[in-house]
Amino acid sequence: MAGKPKLHYFNGRGRMECIRWLLAAAGVEFEEKFIEQPEDLDKLKNDGSLMFQQVPMVEIDGIKLVQTRAILNYVATKYNLYGKDMKERALIDMYSEGVADLGEMILLLPLCPPDQKDAKIAQIKQSTTNRYLPAFEKVLKSHGQDYLVGNKLSKADIHLVELLYLVEELDPSLLANFPLLKGLKARVSNLPAVKKFLQPGSQRKPPMDEKTLEEAKRIFRIK
Amino acid sequence: MAAKPKLWYFHGRGRMESIRWLLAAAGVEFEEEFLETREQYEKLQKDGRLLFGQVPLVEIDGMELTQTRAILSYLAAKYNLHGKDPKETVRIDMYADGTLDLMLMVALAAFKPPEEKEESLALVVKKAKTRYFPVFEKILKDHGEDFLVGNKFSWADIQLLEAILMVEELDGSVLCDFPLLKEFKTRISNIPTIKKFLQPGSQRKPPPDSHYVEAVRNVLQL
């Protein structure tokens, strides 16, 4: 029997969180090896484990995968969360990329210089309510189905619901005018594997606080 | 008979160039509509053709696809350039994502003020020489095959060639420590469809200049 996938990252959300969500939603148990010191990261680099000297890295099926998207797509394929054909995949990819674009803005917010932060937050909120949430609400409205693509749960739904939780953390009122998205969020959150992941004690990571930010900066040698 | 794919973008490389490369390498004829005015862009948005209000947009097989990577993955699968099984596909994705990251840095540098632009481009060359090219040189060395994955031409090979040529435009000596990449460059450039694309008069676009940057700023009102 194959071992569990092993995730290499620091003990925080960062670029690994979407992978944790996807594995959890697929009902897949996984192990985590946390990078706690810059030396831990150096060791991974030096023993050739990180193709482009970067994490996330996930050991799965005998390969050391890097590049967040490559990892997500492999996991989605393996656990049937990638649609039934190429055209469904294209839609799932398109929606996932949109989620990733907004997610990236939110991810990088802690690194924003303090004097630019308010402007950045305003920009994110604007993009959320004017560009991204309307697009997804429209998709759900267009077919009236429970999930974004092919009337079946896919990675696109999981990534989007993860994003909706992030948006809610930023400002709950942002979701106010998107009833179908609220419905999707509730529906996906009630799936047994996701429900479990959302409970305290799971491998889901909390929002970044000052302490975790300092730790990440130290490990990744960011000034 | 299916219509040709139609590409909507500015008249330059940007985020569409990798898509042009992939189509050309696959021997697929495509049409292009160039965004030159704000009005054209606003019309695309108003007509609901841009899911997130952004280009690239590719009309293909009855779909209006946006998001560069979604388009590239679809095309790679459609034209059998995405590996024969999930393990090959993930390798192709890892390699392609790495090279795409590098090329997007070049695309974005064009929009920075002169000093920052110089810095960004120098960083691209450094990353190519220290992070990316050594990896691909080793991959080719380890298996001794002509192509990066599965002894068969794939999307990963097309992206790597595109990246090599792009970085060479910034620093002509960049391949001097990578003999296998030099051979790779020659070999892939000689594939008939790619050879054709590399000739003057093809749909390949030139590096971004101030003209291009101004045109984009104008259309997107940046």
C-alpha cells in the first residue's frame, strides 16, 4: 500500500494551504514535515529534493512534486476532481486560475509595506466584489446546478470555497450580494470530509499572525 | 470542419506568446484579433466574453477560454503534447510552470520604470542561469533523450525553447555552460513547425518596446 502523501512547508497557510484543502476534501490522509529553521530549507535544497529550490513540495507516489499548480492538478486527477473530459477540465482550470489570482493578492497582503496596506486592501475588496465574485455567481446562475462544472464536485469548487472563507475573514460583508456563492459555500462545507477539515484540530492552518509572519520571513530569508 | 482558434490580445508577446508558440508548434493555424483601442476592450467585456474581464482570450471548440494556463493546458491535451499518463503530465506541468514563471517576469518587466526594469531583467538572467537552466541540463543529461519527458516531444519542450530564446535576447551568452541545452535548442528549433514559426513573417511577436507598453496602458487604462 502506498504511503501517505507528505507535505513539506512551514507551519502556516502560504502556498500549501490550497493543497491541504484539496487533499482533505478528497478524503486523503496526509503527513506534514514542517520547515522550522532556514537550515531545514537549506537541507531540502542541498539534497536535491526541490526541483527549483522552492517549496511547496509534496512527496506522492514516489515522486517529489513542486509547483503548486502541478501538484494540485496531479491530486485532482488522481482523486477524480478534474471533470470528465478536456472541456470540463478547461472550465475547471479557468475558474481555478481566477481563484488563484485573487488568492495571490490576499496571500501577499502581509508582505505589503504598512503605508500601502490600506490602499491594497481597498483594491482587493474592489476586485472581489466587482470582478471575481460576480463571475462565479454568474456561472452558478447560468446552469443552476450545485457545483461549478458538470454538476459534480471538482477542484474548482474546493478552491472557490476556500477563497470564500478567506474573503469572509477579510470582510464578511463582501459576500452579502452573492446568494448562490453562499449556497455553494454551505453545501461544500457540509460534505463530510470538508466538515471534518473545518473543525478545530484538523490540519487546516489559521490566518497568518505577526508571529507566523516573522517565522516565515526568517525561514525564507525575506527582508 | 472546425473553425480556426481565434486569439484576442494586444499586438505583442505578453501573456499570449506561449499560446502562439504552442499552437504553431502543434501545426495549428490560428487567427488573431488585436486589441488597439479602449472601445474594443470594453465591447469584449460588455459582451460578457471575458470571464474575469481580462485577456488573453482564445475562442476554440465553441468555448471562450481565458486564463493563460487554462488555455495552455487545454491546447497541450488537445494536441497530444501533455504526456501519456498522469506521471508524465505532472512532470510536464512542473517544467512548464517553472519556465512560464520566468517568462512572465520578462513580460512584466517591460511595464516597470527604467531602473526597476533593468534590475528585473538582470534577475531573470540570474534565475535562468542558476535556478532553471541547470535543472533542465541535468534532466537531459540523466536520461540522455532528445526531449524532456517520456522520450516524446511535449509542451515542456516548446516552453523551454521559448524561454531559452527569450533569455538569450537579454544575454546572448546564457547557454555557455549548458552544452545539452545548446543541442536541445538546435534540435527543437529544427522541428518543421517550429522552424517555420521562427522565420520572419510568422505570427511570432517581437520583444516588448515602449510602443507596445503604451498601447497596452492605453487599452487597459493603467
